[in-house]
Amino acid sequence: MSNVGTIRKVVIDGVTYDAFADSDITFNKSKYTVEGVATTGRNLTKRTKRVQTIEGLTLAVTPAEFVELVNKADSLADKTFSIELADGSVFKATGQINFENYTSMDGKASIQLIPTREWTEFLA
């Protein structure tokens, strides 16, 4: 059985952020979306390149960290980021942050990571 669970570590531009234990991130890791195209003979497949994002990342942040993340998201410069999963696997990339929202009641910041190129994997 695989070792799955809480994200161990999130680092954005050298700053380590705490991820909530119930964070359930979604990897859109496939390079292409595949669509079937019907013909009078064999079916064809159409492949469209897509961005390999990580979505649904929820970080525990202070108001100062919230403002810092917004500023990073608004910056045009690429940021470095890495995520370490429960089994010790690490995914690293350079790219942009899409800041989705912040809730003050529990200090949750929801972000999306958008790599400029592909993710580099260091699997456990």
C-alpha cells in the first residue's frame, strides 16, 4: 500500500508555508487532454497540450504572509516552488502563482501553482 496523506512541506521562493492537514491537492500532470473524434472509419484521437498545474493547495498563513503571497502572485517574475508529499516524494518547478482566495476566519489561503515548463519529480 502506498503512503498517502497530508502534505509535508510547501516552499515558495525559499519561504516554507504550512499546509492544512486536510489539503487535498489536484495534480493536472498529463501533458495533453485527449479527445476521441468519430469518423466513418477508425476513430481518431485529438491531443491538445495543456498546463501541468497543481490546484487546491490550501496554506495556513498569517495576514502578513497573505499579503506576501498576493504580492508574489501579482509579480511577473517566475517563482520557485516545491511540494513534499507524505511519502517523501518532492515535486519542484518554476512558474507563477494564481492566488485564489484568503479566509480570515481560519487563515486559509488557496492557491494554484502554474509551472513555466514541466514539474521535476524526486520520487520516494
